Amino acid sequence: MKHPIVIVGAGIVGASIAWNLARRGENVLILDQNGIGTGATARSFGWINANFAETPAYFALRSAAIDAHHEMEAALGPMATRWCGCLWWEDQGAAFDAHVTELAAFGYEAQVVSPPEIARLAPALAAPPDQAIHVAREGGADGEVIAARLIEDAVAQGGKIWIGPKVTGLLRQGGAVTGVATDHGPLPASQVIIAAGEGAAALTGLPMANKPGLILRTRPLPPILGPIIMAPDVHFRQDAEGRIVAGEIFSGDGPGQASITTDPGALARELLRRIRAHLPGQKIEIERLTLGQRPVPKDGFPAVGPMEEGLYVASMHSGITLAPLIGALVAQEIAERSEAPELRPFRPNRLSPRPENILGG
Ligand SMILES: Cc1cc2nc3c(=O)[nH]c(=O)nc-3n(C[C@H](O)[C@H](O)[C@H](O)COP(=O)(O)OP(=O)(O)OC[C@H]3O[C@@H](n4cnc5c(N)ncnc54)[C@H](O)[C@@H]3O)c2cc1C
């Protein structure tokens, strides 16, 4: 019997690849050492957007990914994603104008809005800015909810999941990758897909520059906030259950600042103070803090594609935004053995033409 396609990683990216392959009738086995959606996916801010894309190809990918979220929801039903739009005024002055110009050049559906419109969109804000960029088609998602739903449906369509085994290396035969070595023994595969987030570096040698990030969730509040808020001092949104989800906008590495790595508690208290200043009169209390690593391929862009025969990698930041599209494109490439032109600029071998597999196998 043909061996399964083995997907390493049950975060939102691996889950989406698995779901897209399973619905094409492919035999998939997902492995994760910890659990579904427990890596960066559960520690993410969850802003679905096509901002800061830098290149036309990356903008096109991110913009198409927003559409892919809706296609996924049409197939599986709503997944707690709030299509609430976003108000952005992180920079002011020339930097604000430059951002408006960049978004217009890409053709993004962004509008500059003035205080009355900002007050209409987000009446709870204590101090609306003089101007903000409003993008109505952006949203906020809880990645772990999406990952769990995708895997549930992949399993319903015949896919398999095994939580527990840590993949320790790759099996090779005749110059091709033929499976994975795990702490539970070897597993042969017809194709290995590494969707291990930051773990891709250890398994494939992909050069990465991961970045830590702290996310704070409050206890649920009544619905008080429409759009996602990207203010200069803090980013926050309200999730489907009423929690305010907030992310730090500085890593705290400057002199006198709380550091994310050495004093995340102080950073969280500062975050809380800032959210309370934006939303006065609300009972805002911390429910949960998470510290995560943003998986970032070395040049900042996604790394998606074959690395050698039998081995495919999909590792990226903005995976909450990108996963539905990436999953569909990867499944197309693997199942049809055809190339998705959208992925051409993002091949992993641009970062390391002959990557060394660090762990061997
Ligand atoms: C603070 C923060 C804020 C973010 N904000 C946003 C945002 O606003 N918008 C956005 O789009 N993206 C955002 N991101 C990025 C986004 O969360 C990630 O790009 C995405 O979650 C990556 O998903 P993934 O499935 O590739 O990786 P992960 O979710 O990390 O999943 C990888 C899985 O692989 C497993 N694994 C790893 N190595 C092995 C091994 N050797 N053996 C077995 N299993 C293994 C892990 O256990 C894990 O479950 C943010 C991330 C962080 C940390």
C-alpha cells in the first residue's frame, strides 16, 4: 500500500494543508509533538490583513488569502472569525501618508477616515486620532479554533492525526526523503511536508529569524469594540467571546523598557494600562498571557515549496492570514504535481540553495 503523506505540525498551516489534501482524497497523516494549534497558532494576535506586504507578489498572496478565508468558511461554517474591519494609525505624519500611498498603489480597499467616522466605527475609544486608515475587509481570528475545525473535517474525510511523536529527523533513500524519524520510531511517507512553524529550521535547515511576541487576553466583556485597533502604543481587538486580545508593539529591548524575555509580566502590566487608557470605564482584567515565537523565514517572506525530492516545507509569519490559501495551493502542487505560480516568489531554496538537514536521519 502507498505510504501516507506525512505532515509535521498541526498548527493552522499544517491543518489547512491536511484539510485541502484530505478533501482531494489524499491519504494524510498529521503528526504533532504537542497538540492541535498549540504553537504560534495559539499565541497569535490573529489579524487577517494584507498590510505591509512590501512586494506586489506578497500583497497579491495576502489579499487572495483573505478571500480564501471566506471560501473555507463557506465549506466548513463560521469559525469565530470576526469580519470587523480595522482602524490603523500606528504611524502619523509622513509615515502615515507613505502607508496610504503604498496601499493605494497595491489597490487595497483602504480609506482614510476622519474623527467623526472613527467615532462612529469605534465609539468606545477615549481619544480617536485625527485620521486613521480603515479597511473594512480585514478581520480577527483565533487560529487554534480554525486549526481544530480543519483537522476535525480532515479526519472526517479519512485523514489521520497522531499527537505525541516528536519528529527527530528525516529518512532518506536513494537521494530522496522517504519518511521521518520520530521518538516513537521511523515512519515511511510518500511525501513529507514540514509545517512545523519555527521548528522548520531544526528539521530542514531553513534559515529563520524568529521573533518573540506577547499576547494578552482579558476576561470577556460585553460587545464594546467593532474594528481591530492598531494604535501607536498598542494593538487590540475584541474576539467573538468578548475578550480583548492585545499585542505588544515593542519587544522591550530599549533601555529602561520591560523586556519580553526577561520581564513579560511588567510588559503585560504596561499593555493593560494602555488598553485601559483607550477603553476607560470598562472592567478590563487579564485572563491569560501567552508568549510565542513568530515563525519568520530569514528575509521575512513565506517559505513554501520543495526543498529536495520527497521534502516540502511551509513556514511563515502571518500564517493566520495566509493558511487557508497556502493549504489550497500546497495541496494543488502535491496532488496534481503542478506548480502554483503564486508560490514561485516564495520558494524556500531562495534562502539557502543547498540547505543542510541539521538533524539528519
Ligand atoms: C505574538 C504573535 C502575533 C502574531 N500576529 C499575527 C497576526 O496578527 N496575523 C497573522 O496572520 N499572523 C500572526 N502571527 C503569526 C502566526 O501566528 C503564525 O504565522 C502561524 O500561527 C504559524 O502557523 P504554523 O502552523 O506554521 O506554526 P505553529 O502554529 O507554530 O505550528 C507548528 C506545529 O508544529 C509542531 N512541531 C514543531 N516541531 C515539531 C517536531 N519536531 N515534531 C513534531 N511536531 C513539531 C508544534 O508542536 C506546533 O504545533 C503572530 C504570531 C505571534 C507569535
